[in-house]
Amino acid sequence: MVLGAQKKKQIDSIPLLKWYFELFSNSLFIDSSKILIIGYGFNDQHINQLLVRAVCLCGLRIHIVNPGSFENFKKKGFDDPIKQQQFLKLLPAVDGYYEATLSEIFPLLYDDHDGFNLPSIVSRSIAWEQIKKNFFGDS
């Protein structure tokens, strides 16, 4: 995880992070690809720039998991006009918006295995069913 200012500079200075960023970038530029975004606030210009380019050049479609309403999400404001402009360019590419937290999507479900209460890795939430259907194409 890269924190703080100058993230792109940090990424470029560490070979492993640079390689991960290149993998991420390359995956966005595959025709008709999709991305499921969870926990990203659209504040990183280098990421937004990639997303906008992939939307414009390759038809990237975006699905977002966010605890707030889509109406409030669309009204998100940025102090930086470049970030605001990038965000507005991404909105038309949003094919799915799932108003949920991760704990709502993947609630802790416990199964009794040989007398032990173990968390289940299978989610049975309505939000997860919507994501599976809309993003992964599962019915």
C-alpha cells in the first residue's frame, strides 16, 4: 500500500510497485474490460487518469461498492478541478453501483465443523448476489 503524497513517484521508485502498477494498467486497457472498485475515493490523479484513458480508449466499464447512495456519490466534490473533471468523465462508465459495506456483502457466517465455529467463506448477502449477477454474469 502506498500512502501519502507523491504516490506515483513512490511507485516509480520501487521496482515491485512499478511492476504491480504496470499490471494494473495493462489489465484496464483490454477491450471491454470491467473493474470492481471497493474502497477507493477517486482522490489519486494517477489512478483516475488511467481509468479515464481506459474508459475513452477501450470502453472500460466500472462497478463500485460504496456505503453511500449513488446520488450522493455523483455529487462528490473535489477541491482540485483536475480531479473533479476526471471524476465527471468516469461517471458515464459506471454500470453497477452497490450501496453496501464489505461487512454487508460478506457478513460473518459461522458453520459448525466438528464442533468448531468457523467463519464461512461463502457470502449469502443480497448485495453479493447482485454483484455476482451484474459484474461476473452469474445467475
